Amino acid sequence: MTFEQIQRLRNRGFVPALLPGFVIDPTDQGFACYFYFEIPDLGFRGREMNTKSLWVAIGLPVCSIAFGQNLLTNGDFEAASILGSGQTEVPSPGLKLTAELPTMADYAQGISGIQNWDYALDTNVGPFETTDIGIASGIDYGDGDTSRKLFINRWSRRVVQSPQGVVIEANTIYRLSARSYMQLGSPTDSKRGVLSLFAGIVTSGASLAYDPSATLLGVSRMVTADFGNADPNNHIVGHNGFHDHEIEVTIGSSSPFVGQPLTVSMFTADFSDGRTYWDNVSLTATPVPEPSSMVAVALGLSALAARRRSKK
């Protein structure tokens, strides 16, 4: 609840004299949040100090790291493609696969890479000799959005990003979101695209398995009906279907994952027919104050209020 919302309630008589809560205060770098108590009778009567100033004055800054901002880079895939000698940008409409070695047969028709995203280099995938991962642009896959998108074209291909300088922090909620698309060649085609969040470093590779040192924190899947719907993380879609994924993970003060890096993974599962597409991939962190901090503030300010009243 914002300052203005609380003030309106207070003016209408809905806010008690002692009100615990949180204030989210925007800053240039992100946000700071304060645990506050509004105590109107602390001796400020007759002074030019409004309620907002009082809250800030007595508010305990229980969190100060930036949140709400995307921790990933190039999560919308709009950054220019990495190009080698003789290669050109992805046309719109059109798509291109990554082919980063000049010895590859389709090198001149491809792009050399996707900025900030890692994937396995596979030089043994048939006559195309590409990674089966690329960028599509200017094409509507069911929702009217023709912006650039990542696509993963083949079974068991993983694309990952571990945000630089970001490690898991205690008392924080992490939210991973993305939109994925399917475009089926025929009604009998089947696909599964998997969005995952890991603690630890996960390398891209041609395998559903991930690094033993990493731990899966959350997963969301978009599948056709052929893959079944027994798993609650499966979201069933049809031809030209799309799905908005969201994974939320809360890290407590004693979590064993504190201090580890985070890895975001997108994956096209075994037995998928053709491509899955991904866009608007976002990872955010929201600090959560420790209960002990809130209790300490509550007790301290309650005692201060009682002392002020006893002196009147």
C-alpha cells in the first residue's frame, strides 16, 4: 500500500493509531521498502511534520536491494545478433539459425550467436550443421506479437543464462516469467517446451539432464495434449498456441542456496516436432523482511507510544 492510499484511509477514519505495514519507496536504482508504524501522538503536535514524513523518519529500512528490474540481459531477444564475416542480420519477417563456425555448410546463411545467452555447439546434426537454435523476427505465432523471439528447433536443446554478478540472497522472492509459443506443422504434431530456474550453474547441452551440482528450484512446461496433463506444471496448448509462464521461489534466511548463482533455462524436450519459441523472459528479485526485524520494530515503537501517553 502506498503513502497516498494509507493517507486517504486515515482521513476517512479507517486507519488505527498504531498501524504496522510496509511502504515501497521508489528510487533511481530500484526500490527500498520500509516497515513502519504510524503513531500520531508521539509529541509532534503543533509541528510541521506530515504523516508521510513521520513514516519515513521512523521507518526501518528492512530491505534496500533493487527489485522489479529484470536481472537477465536481452530477455526480449531484441539485441542485435552476433554476426561473423559475411553474415547478415535476421530479416523481418524471417528466421535464422546460429552457425558460428565458418566451416559449417550454412555459415553464410546463419548468425554467429545470440547476445548474453549460452547454448551448446553441435556440429553433428545432419546436413545443416547448425545448433538448431536461432532468432525469428516479424512473424505472428498466435498472439499478434511480431517482435524477435528465440527458437529451439530440435529435441533436447537447452539455452541458458546465469546473470552476471547475481547470487541468491536470503529472504528474497525470485520470479521467473516468459511467454512461449508453439507452431505445429499438423494437428498430430506434439511438442514440449520447458522453462526452469536453477540454483547453481547449468551448462547448455543436448540432454534433458542438468549439472549434478545444480538444483532445480522451479519448472513450468507448455505441451500439446499428446504429452499428457498429469503433471500440474504442464500447460496444454494447441496449434499456434502460446502460454505465459511464471515461476515463484521464496528463499528463506537459512536456505542452503544462499550465495549460489541463478540459472534460467529454456528447453525443447525429446520427441518434440519442430520448434518452440520464447520471448519476454524476465527474472526479478523482491526482498522480504525477516520476521524478527518486524517484531523488534513493533515492540520498540509500541513501548515508545506508551511512554509518550503516560507523560501526558
